[in-house]
Amino acid sequence: MKKNEEYVKNPGRDWLMFIISTIGMFALLIWLPEWIWVAWPFQFTALAGALGRL
């Protein structure tokens, strides 16, 4: 049976993506603070998925 959902729940993957994007955000904050906004969509989307809000 084919799923018609675009998003499949996988909290482990979402927590891993949140941790990786948080590390990336801190790296950007240290070396290129003007580009910090680039990490936010990845970080907050992964957090929402990990908390079951997507």
C-alpha cells in the first residue's frame, strides 16, 4: 500500500538533524554571524519533527 504522506515520523532522524543543525548554527555564529539565519529553517523544522509537531 502506497503512503500518500510527504512526511514520515522518525524522531531519531529528527533529533539527529536538530543536533547537527545546532552545531552548524554555532559554527556559523562563530565564523560568519551574518549568515546565522541560514541554519534556522533546518534547526526549527527538525525540532518540530522531533517533538511530533509536523
